[in-house]
Amino acid sequence: MKLLLITLITLLNIAAFSQEFLSVTKSVLPNSFNSKYLGEVDGKHYVLNYNNNDFLNETKDLDQDVIPPKTEIQLLIFNDQTELEKKVVLNYEYKFQDLLFAGILDKHISLIYTSRKAKGTVVDNFDLDGNELDFSLLSEEKKDNFILATDSNTMLLHFTKEICYVYDNKLKNIDKFTFQTDSIIDLVNYQGGFLLLHRKENNVELIQYSKNSKITRLPIQASKTWICKDPIISVDATAPEKFYLTYIVGKVVGREGGWNFVDTRIDGSMRSKGVSITIFEGIDQIIKERTILFESSIIYATNPNANSEQSLGCINLKNKGVMNYENSLILLLEEQTMKRKETINPLTGTKKIQHSFGYYDVILIKMDQMTSIQNFLIKAYESNMDENQFGSFYCYFKGDKLNILYNQSYIRENKHKLLKASLDRFLEMGEKSLVDNFNQHDLNLVLNPVRNYVKSKYFLALQNGFLDLILLQE
């Protein structure tokens, strides 16, 4: 009787959790990991699938005698019941030199790429059925240029060596400004324009752009005491004029403070000691600056392989930004490692780069009037990922609960399971449950929205040979 009761409760919990998702129809796809969700138009959902992913840049330094195959791109069309309705091959004009952008602009699908044959950067437009509409030269830039899009492709930024061109979602050039950078760190929509965080040499700069005013630039000064890493911008979901700049602070033996741009996932010398947060209401109005140090109450380096040296501070922390939760701020951090492996084919000279990611703890920091720090431990696991934008967990709110979806790997059984943990407003874990209907096949990737569609409730779950479109019902 007791066993029957436990089974019934378990089934009820699974059923209740399953109601958060629309029923899933799994689609068999050989290159499932090379897929990108584009978004929704009039109740239809659009996904691109590549036979080889040009965004990953896995092959480099090809011999001149080797002719890489032309990339085949399939357009996958799903209905609102997440069922795959149609597959169409996109017949674009020229072979890619570099694929710079693929997405939905003004209710049509656009590919922007450089091509030797086209002698510049070109845009190829298709309708929502996959038929080619038109083809044109976007610019005469042939190389060393790239494109980034803000959330939901509201604006496209075309970066050349010295100029940033601003386009709206109809690919109309609306502005340009002088701009040189070593790398773009973050880019988000803000107040009808955007916020851009970038670095040049060892300096970090925050830029606010608006159509109705001049560009405002703000140098972000690093502490002389702390090593500062991994800055991220987060716009407040409840007060859109407010945004946050967060970064990790720590110590490196033999080094004073300042910015350090070594990837946190491979930097074993850094011991993270806390998080710095600056609250803005516009780039020229700072509301509050605070550094939250990890106290003895937090469990440092809680992965099972931690040693005494690691207990001096968290290692390999990745900053995941800020969420607003019942007038509190939740800072998300993740302990994450990365191994990089290069192999060269002796026959062709092709270099292949592979990344293996290991995920351990999710650390949640709740910031109220009185700073309190909680740590939520997820059992250590490892899972192979194709690209660093593929996160290992996803947080969302349902009612007054904060839910975390994450993958957990069972190495001996070679299985990956999707689990959900539910936390209350005090970040105390209430329950942990298995998402049963997603575990019919090995899951290698936790649900995670594409960056350009951060506000979307639709996600792709990429599996070994399967692709799912999922609606997360809040």
C-alpha cells in the first residue's frame, strides 16, 4: 500500500510538471545539433538545420587542394502544436566564405554571408515557405567583418574594421559610428536602442545607442584590488529603464587587480571570491554599486573532486546574469569547465577543434536590502556540448516558484536525464523531479533559448538524432 501511494504521488508530480510543456512530437534529424530556432510568425515556427554548422568554425586551415562541400541548409516549419509540418532546402546563390547571420527579418528569412564569387557581403532573402525572394550586395566588405543582432533581431549591427553600421529589421541602414574593438562582450535591446559592452586591449567600454540621441560611451573601470572577469548586462524585466552590469571578482596569485579576459572555464589560476553589481537607470545614472563577497556560509567548490586548494574560492565560475524575483535580484553563476582538443588530419591537413564542457554547481545569490547568499548544489556531471552558448541549465518562474531545468549525466549508464528543481522565494529547494516525457532518448542538451529570442517561450531540445520544439507554459 505504501509503495502504491509513493508511485501515485510520483505520477501526479510528473503529470503536473508535464502540463508546463506542450506535448512533444520528436522529429528524426541526422544533424540535430546543427539546428537554430529562428522564431515564430503567425503561429508557425521556423528552424534552420545545417549539414555542417558554419557558425561553429570546427574546420580551419584547409589545404588549397581540399574543396569543402557546399553547406546544405534545411528550413524546418513547425505548427503551434510543435509538430514538424515541412522540410525545405534553401537554394541560396553562392557558396559561403563565412556565414554571418541567419534569421527572420520583416517576416522573411535572411542569410547574410561573404562570398568570393559575389565579391563582398551579400544578403539572400527567402519567403516563409523557403522560396528565394531576392539577392543583393549588402556591402563591399569581403572579410574581417561580422554581424550581431539584438534580441528578436530588432536591430542588426554590421561591424567592419573601423565602422559599426546599424540596420533595422528591414535591413535599412539607419546609422553608423566609428568603432574599433577586440571583441564584443554583450549586446542587448534597451529603450528603443541597444546597450553594447566591448573591450579594446585591456579596457572595457559600455555604449548606449538610441535613434533619438547621440551615442553615449562609459569606460568601465576595474578594481585595483580585485581581478575582474566575465561582465554581463541584464535589463530588468519589470522596470525596462533599469539595467545591471555584473562581473565576477577574485584573486590570482602574484597579480594585482584589473580586467582579465582569459576564459573563466579554462582559467585554473583564478579563485572567485564574489560578484560585483552596478545598477543603472540609463548609462549616465548609477543607482547603486555593490560587491558581494562569498562568505563562509557558501559551499566553495562543491564538486566531488574538490581539493583543499579549491576550497579557498570557487574556480571556473561563469556569470549568467541577473533575474528579478519578487523585488529581489537573483544573480546566477555556474561552475563550468572546458577542455579544448585539436586534431589534424594527416591526409588533408584539416584541423578540427572539439570542446568538451563539464558542469558542476549552479550558484544563486539573492540580493535584497540585506545581502543574503544561498547556494543550490546540483550533482556533478559532464556532458559534451557543441558550442559555448549551449548552457547547462535554464531558470524560469512559475507562480511563486523559481524552477531550474538541467541535464544530469549518468556516466556509467551513458545516459543523460532532464530534471527540474523547484525553489521557494528563500532559495530553499522544495522538490526535484524527473521530466519523464523528455527522457525517451538520451538528452545531450538542456532546454535553452537562442540568444536572439530570449523572451520566447519556445525552445529547441537537441538530442542525438532527434530535434524537439517545446513550448514552456508559464
